[in-house]
Amino acid sequence: MNKKEMIAKLAKNTGLSQAKAGEVLNAIFSADKGKGIIATELDAGRKVTIPGFGTFGSKSRAARTGTNPANGKKISITAKKYAYFKAGKTLRERVSK
């Protein structure tokens, strides 16, 4: 399912127009700076938990030394923050059936 299909299903299930459903979807999931609720919370270092569905969060990975597999030379890998999603129990059980 792509974004357009999700907007159509959201509009059908809620009785919203497709334009309004698109606004709702963008307000929640947009990754553009200052737009999406989830991305804004992750920027601030907070988690977003939706009971039964899952948790969105961010983690930090420390700087480390790695090996270039092409030539075997040591390389420096910088520290970074990354987003993660952990499925909730209800979602995990539903998918595993």
C-alpha cells in the first residue's frame, strides 16, 4: 500500500474527504521539518507509543571503527541517531497468525 491508497482507505473508513484524510495523514507521518507529529516528537528525544500498535523512538549509536570490506582498511564510522519502530504485542500477534 502506498500513501495515496492509504489516504483513500482512511477517507472511506472515516467519512472524511480525500483532501482532509491527506491532511490528517501528513500531520501524523510527515518527515518534513516541523510538520509531522511523530517526527517532531522523535526530534525532541521523546517516544510515541500507540497501545496495541507499537512504539516509535530514537536511539543513538556511538562512533566506532569499522573495516572496509572491499580493501580491508580500517575506517572511522561517526556517531549517529536513528529512528526505530517496535511493534506492540497485539500487532505482533495479529501478523504472526
